[in-house]
Amino acid sequence: MNKKSKSAAIKRSGFGDEFVWGVSTSALQTEGASHADGKGPSIWDEFAKGKKNILNNDSPEIACDFYTKYKEDIALVKMLGIPNFRFSLSWSRILPDGIGTINKKGIEFYHKVIDTCIESGIEPWITLYHWDLPETLQQKGGWTNREIINWFEHYVEVCIKEFKSKVKNWMVLNEPMVFTGAGYFLGVHAPGKKGIGSFLSAMHHAVLCQAIGLRTIKKMQPDAIVGTTYSCSFITPQSDSERDKQAAKRIDALLNRSFIEPSLGLGYPMETLPFLKKVEKYIKPGDEELMRAEFDFIGIQNYTREVVAYNFFIPFLKAKLIPADKRKVFHTQMDWEVYPEAIYQMVKKFSKYKGVKKIFITENGASFPDEIIDGIITDTARENFLKSYLEQVLKAKQEELKIKGYFVWSLTDNFEWAEGYHQRFGLIHIDFNTQQRTIKKSGYWYKDFLAG
Ligand code: IFM
């Protein structure tokens, strides 16, 4: 249990002048205004209506009210000296039904956000899809319907046409493993679907969409810098037994390899994870080519490591994750082990792929309970978390791995999906009753760090 950081001296200059520094958010988690100005419902607006889907029955309806407070929040990004701001576009704010009529007010909103960034000297990095599918498309099967490749292509075309003169850096999907796994296999995220068939079809269509998204952007904006982002965890077996080691490999294949490898022309990792063979049912002639994508960069989003044990009773995987609290290791409020070396191991792992050109950490951060005392939030645990992970990023950089930048998750506390407002990842605290923003000690630390 190493709660204290040994890394007080970590300095921005150690990463070099070209290293990209930023902070990340997403539309659904911050914007609120779920029904304002012609926005259509997303699967998360719908999911939040279901009792017990979201902790405390929280809803994304108001969230951080970024929709009206975007100027204030971007001013805070500027005040903290953060040069790059990663956020996402809400598909159903732009196309309320997912396809068809464009919502002018939605487009106007994102122009205002982008313009405010640019006027403030902040580079916008935009994610096209961060989990908030238009509900109308879900009514037609959502990610399980192969038509999504046309719906998505159309949505990307609309966005690029509108914003290409102002935005250079694009990310196609955010963490496809999470939105297909949690949303279409486990049913714990929107749209709450369960089962292997819905998962594998959603997975295959997401793999196709990440490549189609890339090609659409490049066709319309040849000088765009395009990536896509993957969640990843450093996987270690619980013991040296062969069964645990094989179980760890299967989890690694599922969590870390199943979306990037088909895009690099390596196919799905079926040899390690035989149940993935069932995906063949959804593969059409020509898909192997269609899945290939030469991204300018990939974003990797790492928070922790997972310890894995063989378990006969877990279907398909025969493996289970041992929760951090059971292992009695220092962990965040999400029960994610604080394990800084994980981020180094992930940069190393992804750097080994020949087809990966550049890597950005597009998310890293921690949820800890925050206490406001006399208007001050002394979130030392979060500050130490960031320092200790950054130390490992620096190690990766010094070893000349492909790492080129780092974005903290997140700018503000926000709507943490099925966890509602209970989990707080922000550098800036939000009082969700008053919408008051308070910069945490970790936010000031990041400011000082960036100021050198
Ligand atoms: O809040 C999420 C984000 O939307 C995707 N990556 C992980 C974060 C923390 O859970």
C-alpha cells in the first residue's frame, strides 16, 4: 500500500517540448440539457429512466450543465494552463433521430464550444462517439444492426463537413470494449442488453465503424489527425499456475486486443479466446479489408491492472477478475487498484504493434471521495495518483516507446454512467445542487506542473 508518491519532483520539461498535455470530458457526462433546443434522446437518457439502472437513480439530464456553462469551464481550462481539451459530440444533439434532419441548434452549440477553445488558445480534440447512441437508432437494434455502419458514416460526414475548418484532431470511438461489453453483454450500461449474440454483433459493427469513421474523415479532411481510443488494463495472473496464466491471457485478449487487432489486419484474437469464433456469423465477405484502419494515433485509457484467476463457472472466459478490495491493495473509490506501473506496461504493449504510429494517453485519473473544508478540497490521493502514473509515462517516454501525450480524466466531476454522481474524477469539484465549480488541489497541482 503505497499511498504516498515518491515523485514530487516530476517535471513537465522531462517529457520534452513536443509532448501533448490535456484534459478530457465527454458530452453525455457533462452537457446536461438532455432535451434542450431540439436534442433527441440518447440511450443513456432512456436507460436512466429505468429504476435501479443508475446508482441513486441519478440521471444525466442536468449533469454539469456544460451546455450553458461551457464558457466558464473552458475559462477554467485556460486558467489551469491546459493546452488541449478533449470532449465529445452528442450524436443525438446533432441528429436527433440519428439520421435525417440536422439540428441547427446542436451544430451551433458545438461551433460555440470550439470557437471558445480556439479563442482561448486551447486546441480541441474531438471524440465522435462516446457511448450516447441516439435512442431512435437503438429502437432499430443499435450497434447490433449492421445498418449502423451507414448511420455512423452519415453522422461522421455531417460532423466533419461542419467542423473540419476548425478541428484537426479527431477520435472515432471511445472505448468500444466498454460500450459493447457493458452495454450489450453484461447489460449494466445503456442500452442494457445481454447475451453473447448481441455483444459479438455490436463488437463487429464497432470494429467496422472505427475504420469507416477514419476513412470518412480522411476523405473529407485529408490533413486531419485521426485516432480512436481503447480502454486497457494490465493483466496479471493470480498465481503461477498454468490455469491462471491461461485465464489471464484470455482476459487480456478480450479487454486489450479484440478491437485493435482486427483494425491492424491481425483479425480477432480467436486462438487465445475461442468463443470469439462465434463472431464469424456476423462477418461478411470483404469485412476483413473493411475493418483495416491506418490510424495516425491510438488513444489508450488506463486506470488500473486486473488480477485474474481461472474459474470453471464463468461462461466463455473461464476466468474471473479478483476485485482490489478482496486483494487488500490500495484502490480508488471505483475499487480499481492504484497500480502506476500498469500505464507503463500498456504503453509498452501497444507500442509493440507495428501498425501503431503514435500513442496518446487520452484518459487517466482517479475517483476518490472529496471533502470541501472551508472551500478547499485537499485531494492529495488524486494528486499522488497522477504523479505516480506520470512517472511511469515518463519512463515509457525515456525508453522511446511511442508515447506522445497525456490527458487527465477528467476536467470536472461528472455523470459517471451507472455510478451516477457518486464517483468523482474531476480536477474541479462540482456541487451538483448549485453547479458551483471549485478547483481541487490536484487541479492546482496540474496547473503548476504544466507551468513548469
Ligand atoms: O468516465 C469514464 C469515461 O467515460 C470512459 N473511460 C473511463 C472513465 C472513468 O470510468
